Amino acid sequence: MASTRREFLQNSAAAAAFGAFNGPLPARPRPNDHRDREKRAVDPRYRPVVTPNGTSLPFKEKDGVRVYHLVPQVVQHEFAPGLEAECWGYNGRVHGPTIEAVEGDRVRIYVTNRLPAPTTVHWHGMVVPSGMDGVGGLSQRPIEPGETFKYEFTIGRAGTFMYHSHHDEMTQMALGLMGMIVVHPRAPTTPPPDRDYALLLSEWSIRPGSRRPDPNEMTDFNVLTFNAKVFPATAPLVAKTGERVRVRIGNLSAMDHHPIHLHGHSFLVTETDGGTIPESARWPETTVLVPVGSTRTIELTAYPGDWALHCHMTHHVMTQMGHGVPNLIGVDPSAFDEKVGQFLPQFSESSSMQMGESESMEQDTPKNSIAMMGGDGPQGYITMGGMFTILKVRDEVAEGTDPDWYPAPEGSTARPATSLELSADGIDAS
């Protein structure tokens, strides 16, 4: 039966007012939360993928079928300390847990809707029976609040895919309903990588002071995330020197493609969501463009150091950036403090501190907002935010740990040039 305009407005109102739906909000997962410790089944057929800042969905085997349970629900999510929002996620997480399986597996996925609005789940990039494709109104009726639906199909091929709501998806994806799917090959033709990571790219509109993402935004997204985190809260990717590292990158951003750049390495693009690229057709890159609705998989040999991994759209490595600021490049600021201090004496007092002092102090920011860019680094303040993380490569790494900053060998770090060096090389720096 066709939806009426009244029903559409009622559903939209339910989504807009989801903070008021009956029942308490689920707690935000923390590192010591029981959800993070929940033991998942072990499958000896593959090496599990690691989802930084995330986890994989537990499963069980039942009569030869791999059984999962997805629970879309309201989640209070922290993008970084100081920036939280009421989002929609799966199983208490934003984004949802990574689903892992093996090519040829029969899978059964129960979906219990604990949202205040109808939803579905679409298995993005996977070839499934039409009735299991998850498009609300086309391949199935929506899952009403409180209902549990069953999806069941046989996985046809290995690869990196995604899942997300396909009912009122502009709203529901903008609130966080998405996750990664990794299907391992049943008969691998190459050895598994030493490290296997999954990153899901997304973008949000969260104005300072607000407590919900704005799903009506079309162009001006101001929170850009790896696995629903912004730097400095993004967990690093860790490897040992010489290891083969695979990074699976999916993009479910609303409007933006992302050129993901890795410092200090070149890599091969080995896979798209359409399938594995034959070895003869793979190409080397240092930046891989991940279009909206696509996945790209890269492989590299790890070289020691701390290496930036980030989107190369410069506004995508900032958080909650504003655009209502005049261009002050080239303006002489020498008399600024004095003139403002004539009207605001307290400003004059605070601005008398040295810059180094003020940088180390906690700055006042609007409610539920963080600095546009930055986090502490080994050489000072890292002026990056948003879609930024670090590949940390060491000769020795304790499993499951985040190593300290890279101790660069003597003489291998950029430093001020001496007058003798300048003179010897004929450089006039005056």
C-alpha cells in the first residue's frame, strides 16, 4: 500500500524526535565495556580482520549455517572526548560491528529493530536473492519498531562490502546506520596478510552545541570520520617492520569521495567491491580515491616510523570547521589585542600569555564541540583533525598494544640548519 503524505510526515517526525522515544538510551561503549570483551566464535579458516575503534559481530554455527544478530538502536556515541551525539547504530555501536564470513557460507542474520522508526538492512555490493536485498518497499516491507526479521542467503564471493539501512536512508545513514562486511576466500591463492584492517569513511553535520547529527545537510559536512572517530581519537594501525599489511577502505559518506593518502609508503590497489583485481592489472599508488558507495583494498610492506594516513581533501582533516570567518591572511595583528582590550579588559589579560602557554592550556569551546584540528605529537602539536590517523610500524610490537611515538634514529629528523651548513652549501637565508 502506498505511503500517504501524513504517514511520511509522521515517520519523519519520529526520526527527528528519536531522543524522546520510550526507553533509556543505551550506554556508550567504552574500552572496558562488556561489549568489547564479548568473545566471538573463532573460525580457523581465516585471520580475523581488525576494525580500529570497533569490533566484529559475534556469530554461532547452527546446522551448518552461520547465525548473526544485528540490533539497530539509538546510541550515544563519542566521536572524540568533548564531542558526542545521539546517533543510530547497531548492537550499541557506531558504526555497526564488522561482519566476517567465508566465501560459500550460508548465513542467517536476524535484525531486531529497536529504533523509533521502521528500517531495513541492505548488503551493499553483495549478490543476494532479490527478496534479501533490503530495499524498503521494493524487495521487502520495512521492519517496524519491535519486529525481528530474518535474512538468509549463501555468500557467493569473497571481498570487502558494506551494510546499511535502505529505508529513508538519507536520514538513517546520516545518523550512523552502517558497517563493514569482510568475506574471506574459501580457497586462498595467496598467503593471508600479516595485518588486516578495515576502515569505514563517513561524514556528519554536527553544529557546536547541538546533540544530534543533522540528516538534512547536503553539502556542508563538518565531522569527517574513520570508523566514526575523529583525530585525535582515531586508533592507530599497528604493524611490524616488513609485514604485509592489508587495509580495506569503504566509503558510505553522503556526498563526498575521499582520496586517502598514506605517507612513507607506496601500495598496490588489489581489490574493489566488484572483486579482486588480477595481479597483472594492479597498480601502485600513494593515494587511493574511494568513491561514495565503494570499497578499495590496498596492500603494502610496512616501513618503520609513524606515518600519517588521511583524506587529502584539506577540509576533511578538520573538525566542526566554520566558514563565517573573514580572510585575515596578511592582516597586521600587532595592534589587535590593544584595541580589543579597550572594550574588553579581560581579553587583554588573557592575551598577555605567551602562545606556548596558551596552547598547553585547555581552551574554552562551545558546548559539545572540539578544536577544529590538533592533538599532541612527539614534536609538538599535530595540526590535523577529522579523517586522520597514524600507521605505527616498529621492529617489535606487543600484540594488541599501541606503541609509543617512534624513536627516530640519530640524525634522521629534520632540524634547524646551522650557519656552517648554510655557508658550506652556498645558501643565503638572510
